[in-house]
Amino acid sequence: MNPLANLHGKILPLDEVTISPLDRGFLFGDAVYEVLRIYSGKPWLEQEHFDRFERSIAEIHIKGPDMAVLRKRMVETIQAGGFTEAICYLQVTRGAAARKHAFPKDVVPLELLWVQEYPDSYRPLCETGCGVITFPDLRWHRADIKSTNLLGNVLANQASAEAGCAEAILYLPDGTLTEASHSSFFAVKNKALHTTPLKANVLPSITRAYTLKLAKQAGIEVVERNLMRNELDTADELFLVGTTCEVLPIVKVDGKPVQNGQPGPVTRRLQAVYTENVRAFLA
């Protein structure tokens, strides 16, 4: 099934979408985005994603987009294509105007989304676990905004791909860990979850927040604190969370195994609770 787009309310094939070369998202990365997972035709954690989308739009001072309208367009596009297992990508840019750095006046924001089938490529890794590398955090200092300024993330993820790994965990010059290139990460120590607090330069990940709820549901203690790069060697377990990877065990960091090199019991417990909750949502 080919991806189906919705541009300002008009549904059309994604490869037929045309956007001005003067669009500020193209020229400056003056744009924000969201990605939702679709299970059996239903958007997962929809309210949470649109709340964050609205916040990102407000943080970069784009005026005009209506979340209720965008949600309606998303549902219409999912239904128009008959999508079941899919992802929905949404992007709002400040719009097209003469190339100047300052905000243009009276510009109409670009509102684009598309839905495409999602073959779950992470499923095998969720069973076996994955390898990651560590990589310097080269991103701008407002990673809490889900903007399209992703060059630092791209370079980190490319390095992980070249190393034959699934992800890159980012670190600051002092060794403080922030997050991964396109997911969040957790460490397990003495059966408690440890994760970077949101006051650091990290995205308020929807799946991270949901994982905290899962931990409470499973009776697992959570510690929010700054983790250091040298702590990765002593963690009992490590795992990633994200919209597409769900709960993904890490079994190797920079070529060295995490403990016995197998997914740990806390990670497995959270995977099971996550799956149960998705099934309950669909029921």
C-alpha cells in the first residue's frame, strides 16, 4: 500500500505532494513534527502526541494550526487508505516566504501529514536485544522541542548504523548521558529504573512517559537522575523506548556485552505489560 498524504485537508498520494522551495521548514528547519503509531487502524497515545505537538508549535511561535482539525485529517487519511499497521507523520512549518531569518508577517503555516504502512522491523530485535554505541551530543540546546532540526541526531544514528548497531546513546562533554538519537533509554540498577530527568536537554518522549506509568503498574521503582557514560558498564540492564521500537532491550554497548548479553527480567516484564496494554487499548 502506498503512503497517503494530507496537505491542508486535501488527501493525495505522498509522491504527488509539492512544497515551495521557499518553505521555511526546508530552508531553516523552522518546523516541528510528530510521529504516531497506528495499531489495527487506531492511533496509539493520540492525545499525548497531539498535546506535545501543540506545545512544540507554541514554543517556536507558529500561529494558526488547530489540533482538532489536524486530528480529524489524520483519521480521515487513515480511513481513506484503509491502513491498519502504520505510522502517521505530521509536520507544521512556518510557511513559505522570502528568505530572511526573522519571522515573516502574514505567512500561512504549512500543514502536512502522511500515513504509511509500518512493517515492524524492530520485532526481531525486541526478542534478541540490540547493540548501541555512545556518541557526542551535537544537538541544539532545545531538544525538548520536537523540531525538524535533526542533523545532530542523523550523524549519531549514521555512526550507529556504520557500527552495525540499532541506536546511539548521546553524551555531553562531561560524560552526562542525555538520550538516544531517536529514542529514550533506561538503565536498570538493583531492580530500579534509572532515567534522565526532563529538566535536562531531552525530549519529553511520549513512550518514556508511558514507560513510567508501566513501571508504576508493575510495581517497579523509578529514579530520575543524570546518568553518566561510565555507568553503562555497571548497569544490570539497559533498554530503549520509542514509538516504533516500543521497549527494546540493549545487550551490547560499544561492542561490550551488558551483563550476560541477554535481555534482562525487568525489561522483559515491561515488554509484557506494554503488549498487554496495547491489546487492552484495541479491545
